[in-house]
Amino acid sequence: MQPEVQNHEYQKYYVPAQSPWPIVGAVALFLIAVGAGNYVVQATKGETGYGGHILLAGIVVLLVMLVGWFKNQIDESMAGLYSDQLGRSYRQGMSWFIFSEVMFFAAFFGALYYARFISVPWLGGASNNAMTNEVLWPTFEAMWPLVSTPGGTTTQEMSAAGLPTINTVILLISSITLHFAHVGLEQNKRKQLTLMLGITILLGCGFLFLQVEEYIHAYRDLGLTLQSGIYGNTFFMLTGFHGMHVTLGTIILIVLFFRVLKGHFTPENHFAFQAGSWYWHFVDVVWVMLYIFVYVL
């Protein structure tokens, strides 16, 4: 008896032609690394040089690469060249990217935890290290935040009231509006999609504007700078990198908004929108944790 022959219909896996964008991206990252390194060294020594110009050139090349590469991706997707298997590859890639971002911020929160719960008690003479306090920093007080440095500089801590709380509310509302935009897309309600996505973008821009106001307040009124010891370092490191991610997320949403206006995305095929919403919700979750551990506790 002959075994039954099954007819399987396979989808073609699209393999794009050779592209210049990977090497352009590599050049951009090289310029950014060299420029940033030289700029920091020159700024530390109070010198002027070409570090800032190299850094700016790298950023420009990187932006050109991103625009060109993503334009090719959008054209390929709209031409119907992508298969379900490639869609699963994109989902896996975005999932791993967000996981890498989770570990990125986990390292910074780990640094905050180490400084606050290990270094501070140790310097304060905990665990039979009384001599540490007397030798390294005789006037040290084991408290957080550290608003005094060994050099005698004293700053004020950033309160959770005011701008940080307002920004928290803004980001939480932005997650809600983006969710309703996604629902509108899934239900093919284009007006709801456009309106809710536009509101989300405005909320993201409002968050960034208020964070700039917060930094101005920190520098001008509180004396809180990168030279303000471990408290100033951890504060600007966490809020600064988060602000950078909000900026990137806002740019992603703006690109998605213009694609929506051009009629892109359908209820069945809209992973680019979904990936952007994943990223935005992740950024919101990070801010809630940052608000609790940096501002409140």
C-alpha cells in the first residue's frame, strides 16, 4: 500500500538584494564612538577639538542610514514581499531587542541599588567598618540621597512632587491613548486610530518638554549636576537614558502617524505599529519604576 502523498503549500521566504546600509551603519557607529570619546576627553581637559564635529557627523550618517534602511523595509512590506515566517522573525527580533533594553536598565538600577544599600552603609561604618568612615570620609552621614560630596559640594534632592508626578501621569495616559489607537487599528476605525495616535505623540512631546524644564530647575535652583557625587550621577544617568528612549519612541510614533495618514496598516497586517506600541509601553513601565526608586523612595 502506497503511503498517502500530502500536498503542502509553502510560502517563499523573501531574501533582499545586497544593501549598503549595514556598512553605512557601521561607519556611523564608528564615528559616534570616536567622536564621543574625543569630545569627553577634550571637555574634561577644557580643550577644543574635532570630537564634537566627528560625533555630529556620526549622528547624521546614522540618521541617513535609518531613514534609507527603513524606507526600503516599508517599500518591501507594502509590495507584499514578506511571508508569515518573516513576520515571526520580526516578532522574535523585537522581543529580543526589548529584552536587551530591559537588561540595559537593569544594570543601571543595579548600580543605584549597590550605591544606596551597599556602599552607603559601608562608608557609614556598617559591618564593623568604623575605620572606613573615619579614614575615607570622616564627616560622612549614612543617608540617601547623598546631597554632600567629599569636596564639600552640597546640593538639594529632587522631589517627587511637581514635574516628576506630572510626567508620570502624562506617560500613563499616553499608554492608554496608544492602546485605544491600537484597538482602532484592529477594528479598522481609522479616525480613532489617527486621533489617539496623535494625542499619544503630543503627550510624548509634553513629557520631553517638562523633563527639560526639570533639568533646568535641577541645575539652576538645586545645584544638582553631574558633579554632585553618586546621587547626581545616578539621577542623570537613569533619567537621561530614559529621556533618550522616550525621544526614540516619540520619533517611532511620528513615523507611524505619517504611515497611517498614507493609508498603511490593516487589521490583519500591522506589526510595525504593534512593535512601536510594545516599545512605548516598555518605556512607560521603566519610568514608573524610575519614579518609585529615584524620586519617591
